[in-house]
Amino acid sequence: MSSMEIDNLDILVRDALTSWKKLDTVDVNILEGISHLGPRNLLQVAKKIQLPPTTVHFRLMRMLKDSLLFLHLNPDISKMGLKRAVVFMEAASGFETSFLDFFKVNDFWVFLCPIYGRFEGCAGIWAIPQDKTTEFQSFLFHLNDIGVAKDVEVLWATSFHNISVSSRWYDENENAWSFNWDEWVNEVEAIDGELPGILDEPENWTLDADYTDMLIIKELENDAKMTLPEISQKLGLSLPTIKYHYYEHVIKQGLIGGYQVEIYRFPFPLCEILFFKFEFDDYEKMKRFAISLLDKPIAINIGKVIGENALISHIYLPKWQLRRFIQALSTLVNKGCIKRYHYYIQDMYHTFRETIPYEHFKRNKWHYDHESHIEGIKTLYDRITLSNP
């Protein structure tokens, strides 16, 4: 098969996984209920949206079977002694295609992808033990020192809040989401409310989980609809053990930050996924902007930059709406609602995800080996430069 045929096949597969014109109002209401109550509470979802539980279950299974929907647990990593690092880094000339491999050397990553726009490089999200942040930054700066990278932006952030699926801006006649940018601009100026608690800056990064808790969480990160008996069988642990850790630790310690109802509302080839950093003059303006995103189809997730009145958000938009979004942001800057913003474009076809780095949690503590990361960089660098003299 030629490379062109492979590319075309890849686009067809990605397009098939989008929900464009494949959902109706009932489906959206179900997803909205699951976003708030979780995929493990379908009876409550059915009661909330006034549908028979059998209808909710049937439609949910159909969406999952058709790969229109993926369900993940969103852990609050600040209660696991982990701090979230969001990194944007420019590749040095000649290292563009191998740059992602250097990022993978530090295997505390949970998300990686190439980026372009401001520069050619990579974005990464890591969950770093809170007492190892200096070593992690040294790992990144080492890539600069050896000439693999040119520049880096490191943002320490709260755990992310995943944006719920909402019927707001959903057009029942078109069976698709629409956009009303003027309405959004006006809303940002006037909206009131409170931010989700997961966006509060932690006073400290506690370690409220043990190894069994980590195993349960990583399974639910992969598939949030897994039952406790299924987790018990998968992990080879007794069901009473799993129930105890789930209810007495995972639930009571607040290790669940929410759920990600992952759907792609528009066909991949017609869209862009972007990382935005939004900066504000004060906390209140930042809060209003964040609240305005919580029921909109434009954002995947949102996090607060620690120590700044700033937000990081993953934005997913049709290409023809991106310029209108930028125009709306420009209006908000002129109105004083936003101080400034910048963005990076994600390569949607080369994205990698991992669960929390549970493999490095032993004897109830995190084991972070900075020296092995530096040695891994050297080994990879030598292999690449020797093969390209």
C-alpha cells in the first residue's frame, strides 16, 4: 500500500470516529447527564433526563460500539503527590522528526504530540512528583544544552477540568453543534459563578493514595465504565479488596476529579486541535472566562496555571470557525476581558496518551530517576547523530 493510500485510509478511520451528524438530541442529553454524574450512575442519569434506564443503556452502548464515544476517569493528581507540567518546546533544526522520542525518555508523561504554528516542536503533559520539579526542569533544559531544542515554555498547572458535553449550542434541526460568538463575548463580560474545585491551586500536594488505588484509577482512566468485578478480574485482586479501596480511598479521598466524555463533534480533516494559554489582569476576569467555557463545544479541557491569572485549554474547532474564534478573542482583548493569549497547533494524527505513571509508585512513594533520564537522552542522541553523520 502506498503512503498516499495509507494517509487516505487514516483519514477515513479518523473521520468514522467522529460524531458529526450521528447523534440526536436524546444522545446529547444522555452524554450531558453522564458528564455530570459519571458513567457508573446510569440510573441517576436516566432519572435526571426522564428517560427509561433501558433507553439510556441501549443508546450509550450503541455510541460506544460505534466508536463515537470514549469514557475516561479524570484523576485529581494533586492528591496523589503529583504536579502537572505542561510543556511546549521548539525542536532544533534536524531533530524535528526525532524530537518526540526525547520527550518519551522521561516516562512520567501522560500526553505527547507534535505541534506547529509558532514553531515546529512538541507539546507534552507530565505528572511529576511534587518534590522533583527542579529535576524535571533540568531534564528539559538539558535538551537545550545539547542542541536538540531551541526554546521551551514550561507551565505548572492544576489538574485539568474536562469540559462536559452540553446541549448548549446544539442545533436539534441540524443534529450538530453550532456557534454563536457574539453571545459568548457578551457572556464573558457578565457571567457569574464558581470555578470547579479541581481548578483551585492546591495548598500542598498530598499523597492520599496507595498502590492498589493507583491500579484502580489507571483502569478507570482507560475505561471509566468498567465495573468493580471487571477491575477485580483484570488486576487479579479480590472483589472485597477492590470495593474497599474504591469506596474508602478513591471516593472518600476525592481522587476522582471528574470524567471525560470524549467525543469529536466534527470530522478530523476539517478541524484543528490547539493548545491555548489565556492570560488575564486579575482573578475575576480569569474566572468569568473559564466559567463561560464550561458548557461550550469548543473546549476539551481547562486548567489553571499555578501562580498566574492564566488558563491553559485544549480547543477543538472546525477550521472555518477558528478565524471567528480568534476574532471573538480579539474583541475580548479590546474590551479588557483578556490580557493576551497565544496558541500552538496540535498534530492530531500523532498523539500519545498514558495513564498516571503507576509503575513508578513503589512502597507508597514515587521513584523518580533523574540520572536515568539524562542517560536516556545521551543514548538517544548518540544513536541519532551516529546514524546521521
